[in-house]
Amino acid sequence: MTSHSPPTRWQIGLILLSGILAVSMSAVLIRLAIGAAGVQGVGFSLVIAASRLSLAALMILPIVLIQSFQARATAVPVPRQRFTPIPLAIVAGLLLGLHFATWITSLSYTSIVASTALVTTNPVWVALITWIGWGEKPTRLTILGIALALLGSLIVGFGETGVPSRASQPLLGNGLALVGSWAVSLYFLVGREAQRQGLSLSHYSAIAYSVAALLLLPLPLLWGSRYTGYPPIVYFYLLLMALVPQLIGHSSINWAVRWLSPTLVSLAILFEPIGASLLGILIFREIPGTLVLLGTLVLLLGVGTAGAGSKSV
């Protein structure tokens, strides 16, 4: 594959699969960090979100600088664009910050299986957003899938987790996870448009991660939380979050969404709650309750149906 030829389906699939496996580790790493710190709630959740994005931005900035110097050295003339995609990357960063602020906080109040199942309802919201924003009317199959997904969300939202010490306020946690899903759905759509307008993946990621980090950095202080004084293992988990789920995971998915439909990519992300839930069972012995399992199955069936019926797939 040359630098100008599009990637093959195998290459796209392999990179997307790598990204999904990487993001599947996110919920477990977050829960490990919360346990190691001995605190939970909004304040520390914002510490996790801001630290993860700040570290990821610092890791990717050297790559962007090297690419910029190389581009200047080649002195290839680039025609000026009437519309710059940078504002789109900034908007994507704001949405990413909202996504992590709400979703990471949800893990302090609900189970891993409920949180990840709700936050990955992307195909439903992508279908609705493209319908409202771009006039792409969903098919009957997509509408059926949306109805099933909403029913599953309600069952998960009101279901008992079977682990009350972990799920202290499941309704609050599930609601936050749902808001996180809305935000990340818009994030993928805006990011796709920014890359199609000519912004490279590295430049887009650097801008989006930096904006999200700047948005979140001061917020923990408003909740009386701090960035220092935690056990060293907490910072190790934060570093892993920035490297694996963020840089490898999100960047791979952002790259894939440039070549595939957002609905298809978000449909593939359905494997995340499965992987995250299995890790939650193995590491935390977090066995979900019957209603949560039933709701998750209905939700996944609905999301899969919505994605399969989407005209953009």
C-alpha cells in the first residue's frame, strides 16, 4: 500500500479490531485506578479523564511535530482551503471531554456491564443523528433496532446489578453512561468530517485530545480533588489508559471511521462491552444480575438490528 492508495479491507478490519480490543481494557483500568486510589465519585473520575487525555496529547504531540518538520522539508505546495477542518477538531475535542467526564464517572455508580453496554449504543444515536442532521431516513429495520435498544436501555437502567457495593447509584451511573454515548456518537461523526476535509489522523487526534484535556483539567479542582498524592500504581494505570485505550484504541477507531461508515464502525464497537464485561467478571468477580443480563442482550440485539438496517452500512 502506497501513501496515496486506500487501505485494503483486511488492513481496515485488523486496525479496527486492534482498536476495539484496546478500548475494551478501558473500564477495567478505570476501576483498578479507582480501587487503588481508595476514592470514587465525580472529582476523582474527572482526575482520571483529564490525566488520560493530557498524557495522550503529550504522547502524540512529538509525532505531529516530526510530521510538520518533514512536511516543511519536502516543501510540497498545498493549495489553500476555503474551509479549514480545525474548528471541527476543536468541537470533537469538546465532545470527547464530555464523553469521558460522564462515562468515567458512571463507573463509580454502576456496574461495568451496564456502563459499557449503555455507552456503546452508538449505532442507534448515529442513525438518529444522521436522520435529523443529514435527512437520511432510517429503514424499518433500523427503527425496529432503535426501539429494541431503547427497551434494553430501560431494562438495564432499572435492573439490579447483584453487586450493590459496586453499583451504589445505578440509575445515576446508567444515565451518565447514556450521555457519554450521545457525546461519543457526535464525536465520531464530527471527527470523520474533519478527516475528510483533509486533516491528518495525527493532527486531528492531537487537537481533539488537547482540547478535551484543557476542558477537563481545571474541573477536578472544583470538586475538591487533586492530581497528586495517590499511590504510584494509580499513575501507572493512568499511563496505561493513555497508551492503550486512548492512543491505540481511539486513534485506530478514528482512522477506521474515515474509511467506513460511522454506523458500521460503531456496530463493531459492540464487542467492547463483551470484552469489558468478561474482564470485569474475571478481575472483580462482578457478576451482573438477571435483569441487567437480559437488558444487555436486548440492547445489543437492538443495536445490531439498527446497524444492520442502516443504509450507510
